[in-house]
Amino acid sequence: MKTKLLYQVDAFTAEPFKGNPAGVMVVTDDITTERMQQLAMEMNLSETAFIFPQHDNLFQIRYFTPTKEVDLCGHATLASAHILYETGRVAPDEQIQFKAKGADLAVSKSDGWLAMNFPRYPLTPRASHPDFTALVGFEPVELYDSSYNWVIAVANSEEDVRNASPVFSALTETGLGHLMITAPASIPGYDFVLRCFVPWAGIDEDPVTGSAHCALNPLWTEKLGKKQLTSLQVSKRTGTLKTELSEDRVIIKGQAVTVLNIELRINS
């Protein structure tokens, strides 16, 4: 039987055991949606990506949390591109094209970083949430709705973001089950900080969230008057991203490191 490998990659970091771990599997034969969901549950990471080679450097990509399939995931896209380059499936000077349910994506290498080209998310101001302070731990100065049911809360300070302690069991039922919180960074070298909570998908806190920057880069570009921004996700594992606004797209840059090669011992 041909050996099938699953990889575990720490994304948005150059150090093992930092950033956001993602599972990656390059699929070269038939696999069912049910089996992909089972493998994602077994990996028990925030997302596991399954890559299907099409032709040249074009790949279909699907993302699964331990409980459901999602349309788009930044860190699992970064991890997938890292594996394609690292294993030699794509040459270092060539661009990777991904077709995801949520968007067409492009990834290339840039000065030791992987640069992903993602769609810009719209921002729609929303009224205050009556239970926000009780459920999250601070009073937001602004609230927005964005793509994929994201709610974005702007805090007054980095301390508010770091000290937030959400009541995860109540977030989803109160419309806050897909929540970003963000504030200006107080640490030199960074422009803004963030944390992301996704209990609706079975993830209380996502360690590092690339796709969140499709909304946060435009938000902070407008507030700070600069298109090139560096963010720090202040989760327990932490992660650093560089982003740049380019019309209706956001360039998201990160690094990645492979931690595990896992041999699949069952038929896929």
C-alpha cells in the first residue's frame, strides 16, 4: 500500500510550538468528505487542510475543523503552501494557486516569508451588543460585522485584548460565536494586536488567524494611515503576520515550520 502522510505544521511562526498548528494532507486518490472530517477530528487541530492536485501548480483545497468544514482558513493555507514547497511539489520560484470554497488564492515565496493573496473583507458598523462586556470582559469602542459572520470588536487598549476572558458557552447563542477583538499595539514594531474566538466551529480560541486580517488590515489601514502593517496575535502560542492592502486584496505574509510527519495506517 502506498504510504500516505499527514503533516503537522506550525504556521505564522519560525519556531516550533508557536504560531497556529494545522494538519496538511496531499490527496492523490479518492477520499470521502466523511473520511476527511474523521481525520480532522483525529488530528484535533483548529483546521486540517486537504490538497487535491489539479494541473501545473493549481490545487483544490478544503478545510476541516474537528467538527465541520469551513470555506476559508489562512493558517492552513499557509501550512499547505509550506508543505508543497518543502516537499518539492512546487519549485521555490513558482506561485501556487489554490481553489477554496471561499475564494481563489495565490501563494508565493517572498524574502523568506510566504505571501498569500486573500480577498478583502467588507466592514459594516453595528450597534453595541447589550451583553458584550459581561461575555467578553471589556466595553468595545467600535463593533463591526464582516464576511463569514465575523464580528469585530475594537478595544481601547492592548491590555483589554490580552485580559479578555470570554464566556465561550454563551458566545454562539448571543451572536458572538465568530469574534475578533483588536486594539492598537503598545509593543514597538507592531501596529495592532488581536485575538480570535470561534466557538461556533468548535474552537474556543484560534491561536493565530490569517484570514482575520482580510478585515483587520483594511480597518487598521484606515485608522493608522498606512497600508503595510505588522500584527501580533496575543494568544498563548502567539503569532506574527505582515500584511499589505492592495485594492480589493490583502497580502498576508507569514512563516511556517513542519513539526510532524504522520504516516496514515488505514486506507483513506
